[in-house]
Amino acid sequence: MPPAFVYFDLGNVIAAFDRERAFRRMAEACGADVSRVRAAVMDGLQADLERGTIDWSAFHREFGRRTGTASAPETLAAAATDMFELNVGILPVVAALERRRIPIGILSNTCEIHWRHLLERGWGILPGGFRLAVLSYEVGASKPEPAIFERAAELAGTPPARIFFCDDMPEHVAAARTAGWDAEVFTSAARLADQLARRGIRLGL
């Protein structure tokens, strides 16, 4: 049987991102070296933000302590979110699924400031026709942990075997398959359309 629900990853599927650009902007905002900014963020701080164990205020305070800098929270947040570009190629796939009335959702490791920034970009695709947005900072679990897949299946109201998921990270795809989902590594919109067609969802693209 064809999938009854399709989940999309957010980063590098719906929107491409350049983390190094954000690090450069953050370095400019606080006056620190880029390498110090990168180390401060990637040594567990971003992961905590994405899991929802800290909020932006706590992130900002700890970032300042680790880098020895002072900056306005809103200025640093603007710099930290300057990393996304819409993947225009995915738009026909999403639109075709909507025409077919196949429910779709987003399953993403992300944090509140990134999600809010993406919603404020004015892209019609977000939230658009996505029925669900299962976000790590809201559910308190991150891919590839089993809990986030369990919660996403529960919210979709769909048996795991009837869920299709695409993600650019092979380890996340492997975790989805372990959870009983049908999943593929995302490389391009054209390949995704072909993968869906082979599962009985022909998009006419």
C-alpha cells in the first residue's frame, strides 16, 4: 500500500542552511573569533537548544560565558538565524502531495528561534499545507532518538509502516527504519518524486 502520511525533514530538505555563515555573523555580532564561536555553539550548546532543555536566554548567557563576550540577545539571535535559504526545488513535490490530499508534516531537529525565523520569512510553504510540525525543542527529543519517531507517529495517527520520511542524514533515516517507518535519504526533489512514485504516489511531475 502507498504511504498514508509523508514527513519531511526541515534542514537541507525544505530549507538549505549554511551553519558557517551563521557562525561568521555571530562572530561579527559579539566580536569573537569564528573558531571560538563555533566551538562554543557545537560543544553541546546547540544540541541543548534543539532539545528544549535550554531557551534562548540561557543559550545567550552561556554563549557569552564561553566566548568571553557581551552582545544583545536579539542581535545575536538575528545573526544565529541568518543561515537559511528556501529549497525552491521541493515546492512542486509538496504542492503535488497537497493536490493528492496526502497528509504531510515536518519532523525536524530545530530550536525555537530558527523555527520562528523560518515562519517569519514569509515563505508560502511554511506552515502552508503541512498538517504537523514535530519539532525537537517542543517534544524534548531529537533524531535519531526513538522517542521523537514514536511521538511523530502518534501525532500523525498513522501506523509506522504507512509513514514515509525523507531526511538528508543517513543516521536519521536508519533510525526511522528501525522505528518501522519507510524512509529514504534526501538528495534531490526529483529523486524524492521518483521514490514516491515507486511507492504508488505518482505526482505527475
